[in-house]
Amino acid sequence: PNPVMSNTQVQTKRITKLCKTKNIVTINGMYPGPVIYAQEDDRIVVKVTNKTPYNITIHWHGVRQKLSCWYDGPSYITQCPIQAGQTFTYRFTLLMQKGTLLWHAHASWLRGTVYGAIVVYPKTGVPYPFKQPFQEHIIILGEYWLRDLTQLEHDVISSGGSPPPANAFTINGRPGPNYNCSINDVHTIDVVLGKTYLLRIINAALNMEHFLAIANHKLTIVEADGEYTKPLTVGQVMLGPGQTINALVTTNQPISRYSISVGPYMSARNVPFQNITSMAYFQYAGSMPNGTPMSTQLPAYNDDLSIKNIMHILKSLNAVHVPRQLDVNLFITIGLNVQKCTLRMPRQNCRGINNGVMAASMNNVSFVRPNISLLEAYYKKISGYYTEDFPSVPGKFYDFVDGAPNSIPNDTSSTTGTRTKVLEYGSNVEIVLQDTGTVTTENHPIHLHGYSFYVVGYGDGNYDPETAVLNLVDPPYLNTIGVPAGGWTVIRFVADNPGVWFMHCHLEVHLSWGLSMVLIVKDGQGDLQTLPHPPANLPRC
Ligand code: C2O
């Protein structure tokens, strides 16, 4: 394997898609970006030089960054952005990691085009715990926008409304034949009859959760977020942005061309989106190269049940060590609300629902990004940029009629702030994530930096510790988890990686609206002695 991308330039590139030509931000002129192939425990060094006018950082999504928090990448959380003309070198180890992960820009909305796969093979001589595939293929899902992405983010924040829908969903950067001018802009996976293939599926889209299915073929999930699962054979998978799935597929159908179909899962109400299927081809050797592909029916865009029947029953391959004695119980609500326009906000910007602005919050705090690196502020004890008083909220949000959430939740007005939660090193943490929201409930893919966590339970409505059924034996070990619309998810982990860690919804628009918070995990001595020193060439804000 080749450990990197070593010399990496962020550069703009002119491309034509959907019959329009525009400049996009890329790594080394590639869209999607280059793949990092590595092996478990490899050392990764990526020197990033920014040749664009935009501020940028790169995040290694799913890499746990054990004792290397300075290289995690979220802008204003662990580092200041790499400004035009500057260079920053990321150095980290893929310690005890394997499987499919991704890297992406973590500044403004630039990850819309700046993303790529990370493939981590097991150590030499260690086989996969499933049938050795004949070949492997990467399928990376994205969204394509004709608008400039930093401008789009700016408009979303200043208007307080929703963004316009993406112009296309893409598979390996290509929209497929259902879009204008895209008959030939289609990704094709060439296969031969009678073999088993490993598909490394990544959702790198900005704002859309996606179903994926291959006509006439079943998928057997064997890994999620870079950790092995018990094999689960399904008709389709669903991935929120930030999620990855490895699935086996066997070419046991008549020789033909089959569609790989990708369509939206949208659990929110009244949100504009394009209900169009993007398509790639799964092409058997010997089939007609230009034949009409056999197509497949994806679940309806609002089919919550199909997700419960797939993602909620995933289990780790083997029994795992879930923390049982808990030191910290956090209850965190995830809400989409409308904030009243205040005098501070220019009136013309109040274009959200009811002339307010859209806000998203955790425990009713809409996160405000500081203009300094929080990790640096914490490490250097620079005060005034954040507080350590992340609030708690009461635990009941819905009334029920026939088991379904009925009345509007009771958290209405959110406040703003950069409020963090401090965790002692080594504590056993449980977080209950409860979806709520006065505008709409929605399935939120929540991502935690610096850790994977055990997903021990899911449910609808209010979380109730008396009745919740938790899997403490073989829950999946993930880094991004879809919290069901109007429901809850419980995660557990040991806070054994000191640093400043972002936790946020991976739908970019929700991140812009403030759906995030920060966990500060102290180090073993409680005085930062075991935190690595900041790298010398750390960018300045
Ligand atoms: Cu994949 Cu904070 O992101």
C-alpha cells in the first residue's frame, strides 16, 4: 500500500458538469479526491499547501487521533484554518484502525468537493473475517452544486433559511443518466459472473442521507464505520453523511447491466430536496455495453421503517467491552428551532420560517464557532473564548398518541454560546441523544471526533431509562450515528483520548445553524502533561 497523498495541493479546477462550467476546490485537481491506501497502524503524513483563496482544513473522518488531537482538522476547534498560500502538515497514526473511512475539508462548505476515501487494510497476513473478495470497489456518494459553496454557506447563515437543494446527487463524482447532460457522466463498475466483490460505500454528501441498492442483487453488510459487523444481508443500505459501510455482493444473476441506484432519505417535513435517483452501472462482462440497465425500486424517501430494519439491527462481529459502570450520563437534545429575529439581526435577514431565523441546537444551545482554535485556547489557557458550562435540560419532550409523538416538544427558544462539557480522563460515558425540535423532527447523523462509540440502543419518542432495552453485548462500534426522527439513541465510550473534540450533526446545513457542541477530555494528570505539544507550524487565525 502507498501511504499517501504526501504532497498535497489544494487548488481550484475548472470542470463541466450538468452542462455548466465552474471552478471547484480540489485536492491535486482531483474530484473526488485521491484515495489514501494504508494498513492498520500505518503512519500518515500529509503536507497540505493551500493554493486557493479560501481558508481550509482537512479532517480524517473516523481516524481516532489517539494522542494526536492537533491533527484532527475541524476549523476553529482543533486548529485555525490553513489560509491562502500557507502549508500545514498532518501527522497521525492509524492506530488499531481498519476498513473504510474518509477524509474531507472541514471549513465552510468546502467538503462539498474536497473529499476522498481512506482504505485501511488489515496487517499483512491478517485475512478479512469473511470470504476473500475477488475485487474491491469504492463507491463514494456526494452532492453537486452549481453555486459557489462558500457563498452558499454564507447565504444560509445570513438569510436564516434553508439552502436550495443540490443540483445533483453523485456517485464517484458522477450524477448518472437521470440528470441533464449526464448520459455519459456515469460511474461503471465492471464485474464478472460468479464472483464476490467488496464494495466500500461512503456517504460524503453535504446535506442528504442516501439509500443505495443494486438491481436484483443483495448486499451483505460486513463492516460499518471501519469496524467489522455480523454479516447482515439486505436489499438496500442507508447512509447518512459521514457514514461508511462495507458490503459484499455476489455476481450470481444473469449476465446484464444493472443499476446501482442512490436516492434520498428525507425524514424532515417541509424541507426542499430533489427526489431524483442518481445511478451508476454494475456491468457484467459479456453484457451489452449500451443496454438499458435493469433498474431497482428504492424505498420511499420517508421510509423510516426500512432503516429500523437495517441499521438498527447491526451488531459488532464479536462480543465487545461496553462500559457498564457509568461515571457520566449526558442527556443531549438535538433540535431544529426558529429563533426570533432580534434587533441585532438586520431585518432583511429574517427570511426563515415565521420571519425568524433557523437555528439548530444541542440542549437548546446553538453553538457559536469561536475565531480561535479551541484546542489552542484550552492548551494555552487563553480565557474568554468558551465556557465549560454546557447545560442540562429536562428529559421529557413529547406527548404521545398511540405510541407516536404528538404534541410539539417543549424546548422552544434556543440561546447561543460556545459552551463545552469537560470530561475526566478515563471516565465511562453514556450519552443519550434525543431528537426534538419545534420546526420538524429529523434523523440526524451525529458524528463524534476522536472516538468510536458503542451504539447500545435506539427507540421512538422520549427516552425512558426504565423501559429502554440496551445491547451491552455486541453493539456496533461507530463514529457517526443516525438518531431517529422524534426518537433517541444511546451511545457509550471510555473517555480515554485527551483533547478537544467536536460532536455535531453531519448535515452541513445543521452544522451552520449550530447543531454541535464540544467535549473537552482532560488528560491523565489533569494538567495537559500527556497531551502532545502543539506542532510548530500550526496555522494562526
Ligand atoms: Cu466528517 Cu466534523 O466531520
